[in-house]
Amino acid sequence: MVEEAKQYIIVKLGEDPYGIEIKYIESIIVMQKITRVPKAQSYFKGVINLRGEIVPVLSLRKKLGFDEVEDTHATRIIIVRLEEQGAAIGIIVDEVKEVISLAGSDISKLNYDDKNDKATYSLGIGKFGDHLINILNISAMAEQDKQN
Amino acid sequence: MDVSQYLEIFIDETKEHLQSLNEHLLILEKEPDNENTINEIFRAAHSLKGMAGTMGYKRMQRLTHDMENVFSEVRGGNMKVSSELVDILFRGLDALENYLANILESTEEGTEDNEDIINALNNILKGGVGGSQETETKVATNTATANIVAQATKDDKHKYKNIKLEEHEINAIKKANDMGLNVVGLTVYIQESCVLKGARAFMVNRTLEEHGEIIKLDPSAQDLEDENYDLDYSAFVITKDTPEILAKAAANVSEVKEVVADIYQLSEVDKAIVTASNEAMKKQKAKSGKVPTAKKSVKQVVNRSVRVDIEKLDVLMNLVSELIIAKNGLISVSSESDIMLDSAYHEQIEYLERITTNLHESVMKTRMVPIESVVNRFPRMIRDLTKKLNKNMELYMTGEDTELDRTVIDEIGDPLMHLLRNAADHGLESNEEREKVGKNPVGSIFLDAYQEGNNVVIEVRDDGAGINVDKIRNKAIDKGSITEEQAERMSDKDIIDLLFQPSFSTAEEVSDVSGRGVGLDVVKTKIEALGGEIEAKTKLGEGTNFIIRLPLTLAIIQALMVNIGTEKYALPLGSIQTVENILISSIKKAQGKEVINLRGNIIPIIHLNQILDCEKLEVAEEEDANELLVVIVKKGERYAGIVVDKLIGQQEIVIKSIGKYIKCPKIISGATILGNGEVALILDVNTLV
């Protein structure tokens, strides 16, 4: 069975490319003034004002366990919304590269250990030309932080 | 026919009718001869039956029908209102409420037939009517005469001929005749299978109005619309056209079985009446010379209120919030540049500010609902509890017209119910005990609501035994919640506050009504979630009083903006008492805590920058190193002093949720957007006190 190709936005942390499925992405904005929220999870940088909506912003670097770097002019916040009417969440990345199409057959699932939660953030590795792209499981990342 | 579009209206109106039935049944139980009440009950039950039938809820219709029969007997004076009867009727209402709940969930009424209630109703009906032979014959003769009337009219389908006209209507007919217009009487027969008789009648009338003017409808336009008629109704139309044209036009409306029409002739008696009164009318006639418009007499009294979906109000409220943010933006832009110097600009900004404030108030008011819609079910509940607990008690309510935001109203019902149940079950002593201590054996529970400044206060009070503070103290020690040492030091008030701790029930026995250990803490949580607070006051032997304070509005508040370190925070103005400059040297240590003595009050000092992990503001520290800026906040009877670095000023802010993804401490109650687009967090200082 051939799965339909999906579109992904390629973002970079340092030199490493990551893919985020395009259907979750609402917009990509430049860095904003972020208001710190005391005692929040360490990877949450705080909240921003997105056209009147308060949106929490997390650092993808910290979430994935990397060291933080200084913001540059290429730093972007990717606004994702998992449900149509649901709350938005902002993800800070070093750079946004391009949009690519990957068929399901281009993505190989990882055999990961359930206990390693960093690995659950990955949906698999996509092959695009010579590059290997780590496809991020955005919903798993967000669900983990959802509080009831 | 698809009736789903009417479902919402059906649900709303059914709720209203059920509530009205509940209230009036309670009155009826106390005043069995109150004619207005029984009429009101009958009317509500009748409408309910009609609506349920229209929507195809057969079980609901059947139950209301049987209840209506009982009401009808009571109205006719053939049946006495007894406590048992009211019990069964209440059970019937509960069953109807269950149907409604099912409909709300699945649009289906469910499969519960409630046979037992219907049987009980029918038994009562049999007993009541059979009990007196006389009434039975009376009913029989009544139906007999009714039959004769029916017989008489049956032969003649022109029912309109038997309708008695009012004087002004006769007048109108006469004038029409004088002007050479036809007055046509019609009787319209609707098909038996018609589902929406009201709508059909409306369509027929509209058709008739195209040809002329309707001067009388029998039954009235309102009754037709409410479907309070059988399958036929009559109309009088002033028209240029012939009766045949009208009849044909009306018969063209679908689901109309038959229309009979003819020129209507005034009887001699009618004519005489008119001539008698015409003298007085002549002047007027000379002035206008016009046929009185039929619309005037047909026009129904229009209700001056509109049903609005709460979501639409939410959208409106959001837009107002946006507007206020935009206004704040304008102000902050102007204060940064030289525009401020332009006085005309300044005036306009002030004008805009007034408008937004008024707009906010108006929108807020439309969202306000009288608390009545929540509390009006309580008398019924207390009646049930009286039976269940075998304690006589009365509920006295005041301030039912006090208004609260709709979102608060929706949430406040459960906590209040809980407090009332508590008062009934634990608060009030048994009737015998009350008599022993010389109290009125019938216990009293009070529910008072009133506005106090920017808050609405709701008090739930009983004249029962009060809370035994020592009992709670001992129990808390037994449970290990506090140590004996702590208990020594705690004031009575502190002890009473323990009641609001999770799983702390003082009832010795767990009863069906309350006392399962989930109670006051849930009430407290809920009220705090609404931005309110609750406290308890009690006097042994005299009763207990639970006082709930709720904010009038949730979305937009006045706040004091402050700097803590480099960050801006908003403190709700409502909880702030004063702002003081305190010498660092005047801060004392007590039990390891920093306190100050402010005009006789010992107030603990809280360093917000430590709680919020803020960076220290180095420069400012240098300037006023010997003084601290302290915001004094008050919660109930207690104070706390909060150290801030700088005051920015007072501002109207819009409260926004911070979302569910980010974890934030309890002290942060939300966020707001400042004039410059930045986000500032709102601190719920009450959590610190």
C-alpha cells in the first residue's frame, strides 16, 4: 500500500534537520518578547501575545535536551494548533528551511525504547535526497504537557 | 415533518414550565384554594403537554396529560390538595425532568414509561371523582350540555356565525359596510394530521391579510400561535374581494382541510348597539374616515426581551476586550511620543476611554442573570429534605433579583445546594431537640443575596446548633491534621477554616443527604475557581452562617500594575487595601517570619521576587535601600504585605487564560495584554494571604 505523501516543514536546530507535519502549523513568526512564567516547566520560555491570544512558547532545544543558544535573526517561533478550536502552542527553532513532501514509504519508523521519552517525540526518520530528517511527533510533545 | 429546529426552544420553554410548575405546586400545597395558582399550574401543564406532543415525545405527553387531568379535577373543585397528592405530582415533575435530561443528551426522551406514577395519578383521579357522587353527575351533565352545543354547531360549518363580537369590532364592520367593503366571515378547518397547527394558522392568516384586513380571530392570534385551539378557527376579514376568493386562497395553504366563508351580516341587535354608541364615535370618524386597521386588533403584545445564545455574548465580550486592549495601546503610544502635548488628541482619548468603559458595562449587564434562576429550585429541595430527614424547616430567601454573570450563575448552583443540604442535615437540630432548648421547633434556613461594592455576597444561614469548635479541634487532632500544640495556638476562626480542608466531615454518621467527607472543600474549590471566597461564622446554639463573596465580572477588572525585578505584574485592585512605604529597619522577625506592625496590625511580609524567582533590580535597590514598597492586601480578616519594586499605575485589564499546556503556580491566575502588546501575568494575591 502506498501512503499518500504528506508535506513537512523542515526546521533546524544547529545543523540537524527536523520535520513538522504541515497540517498542524498555523503560522511561523519571528522572535517576540516572551513573558516568563515563574515555576513553569524549564523548557517553556513563557507566553507571548499572538494577535490577542496568550500562547505558551517552548524551546525545542530544551525540550529535546540540547543546550540553548543565543537567538539570532533566523530564530523563529512556529505556532502549532493540534485541534481546530484548541489552544495554540509556540515552538522555538533555530531556523526554518523549506517545505518538502515525503511519502509514507520514505519514512522509516524507529525502534525505540518506551522509557526514553525523548524518543517518543519522533515519528520516524524521513529520507529526503541525501538528508535524513527526524520527523517530530508534535501531538505527543504537547499531550505530555496537557493538564487536566 | 422535521421539528429539530424547534428543539432548542422546546428545551428552554419546557425548563421554564417545569420550574413554574414546581414553584406553583409548592404554593398550592400551602394555599390549596389559591385560584390563580391552580390556573397557572393548569396553563403550564397544558402548554407542556402540547409542546411534548408537537415534538413527538409521546411518553412525556402521556405523563403530562395524566397530570393535567388531576390538575383539572383540582381546578374544578372536585379534589382536595393533600400532601400525598403533591408528593405524587412532584414525582411526576421529576420524571418529566428526567425526560428532558434525556432529550438534552440524545434528543430522545428515553424508554422509561413511569407507569407507577401514571397509575398513582389515575388512582387518585378515580378516588377523587368517585368519592362524591354529586360531582360525577355534575360532570356528566356538563358534558351533556357540551354535546348539545357541539351538535348545534356541527350542522353548520359556518362556526363564525356563532361568535360574539365586541362592540368595537361591530363598529369596524359597520364602517366597512358604509364604505362598500365586504366583511367576510370564515371558518378554517385544519387537517387532523397537522403537526404545527400554530404555523398553519399563521400562514392562513398571512394569506388572508394579502386580501384584506383581519379584524377578529377566534380563538385569539396568541392562542392560535400557541396552538390553543382544536382543528378549526374563525376569522373576520374586511376586504374588497368576494368570500369565494378568500376561501380559495386560504384553502390553498397546505394541510388546510376546508374553508367555509360568506359575507357576514350584522344582526339587528348588533346594529342597535352600534347606533347607540355611534354618536360618540362620529367625531372621530369624521377626523380619520378610515377603517380601523385590523392589524391593531390582531397585533399581539410583543415581549420586549430577546433570547440570545450565550456564545454570541461571549463573542461580543471578546470584542469589547479587544477594544480595551487597543485603547490601552493608543494610550501607551501617545505617552511615549509628543502627541500627548496635543490637547485635542488627549480629549479624544479620554472620550474613547469613557465609551469603552460604558460599552464594557453594558455588555456585562446583558450577561447578568438574576440569581433567581438558580435559587428557585431550592424551596422544592427543602421540602423534599423536610420529608427525608423528618425535620420541619422553612427556607427564607431574599435578594433573588441580585444579578451575577451568566458563567458564575451556571457554576454557583451546586455549591449553594451543598451548603443548604449541610444546613438542613447538620446545621439544624431535630424538632425535639429544638423544643428542648426552647427554640421554635421549625428550623429556619436563610438564603440572602445582595451586592456589596464590586462583589455579590450570598449568605447561607441556619438557626441551628452552630459548629462546636472544640469538637472540630479534637477531631482534627485525632485525624492527625494538626498537632495538639498547633491546636492550642489556633484561633476559633482557624479551626472553623479546617472545615474547608479536604475530607473533613464532622457529621458523626454518614447520611444520605450529606456528610461523605467530600463537601465543604469542594464548595471552596469551586467558589475559588470563580474568583470568589467563602468563610464561615458560627455561634454555638445560635446557628452557622456561610458567606460567599463573588466578583461581579470575571473578564475585565481594574488592576494595579507593578514592577517586580524587571518584570511587570498585575495585582487585582479588589484585594488591595493600601500601599505603604515601610522602613526596612521596622521589619521584625516573628516565628521565623518577617512581619511589620502597621497601625496596630501585625502583618506578615511576603517577598514576591523570591516566590516568583525574579532577578533583583540592582539599580533601584541602591536608591532607596532603606525603604520597601509594600502593597497591603486583605482577604477576609487577614492581611499580608507584598513587597514590590515599583508602582506603574492603575489600569483596566482583560483577563486571559494562560492555557493548559504550561504549568504555572497557583498564584498566577491568568495573563493580560498590555497597551504595548506585551503580556503581563496577573497575580492572585489572595493565595498568599
